[in-house]
Amino acid sequence: MNDRTRVVRRLREVKAPPVRSASKPSKTQVAYLQRGLEQPGGKLPLFDLQGQRYSERTIRSCIDRGWAEPWFNNPLKPDWLVCKLTDAGRNLFDG
């Protein structure tokens, strides 16, 4: 299997989970999502403010709930989930 095939399969895995009904995000999810509000295109961070990588579980749970979506694949680190805020994610911080 070549690298392109792995990346395509990985992207399919990321997009596969069904969107759950919106619930209240945890403190970790809020911290993760809130950082995308000030970034171009709503890009979400890979690392928190202390330099620690956000857990894949946190990122995937935000994707599952429709607050974030995969943006692009990082060819140097195909296992990293580079995501951006969705409209539903932005709506968490309105009003």
C-alpha cells in the first residue's frame, strides 16, 4: 500500500463517524474549539497552550458532534488530524 492510499483511507476514517446531536462541550473541547475562532479559516490547533498535543479522542469527538471537520491531510504527519471549525462549532460561542 502506498502513502497516497494510506492517506485516502485515513481521511475516509475521519469522515466516517455519524454526526451526533449537539451536546454541551467539555472544558477541553471548548479550549480546543475556541482557539479556531481567531485563526484564518477557523483552523484548529494541534497543540494546546502548554505545547501538549490535543488528544485524538478530543478531536474526533468534536468531529463526531459536527463542531469540527477535517481540513486537509498533512503529508509529513498523516496521523495528525488537521481540522477547522464548522458553523455549528462557531455557533457554540455566539450569544
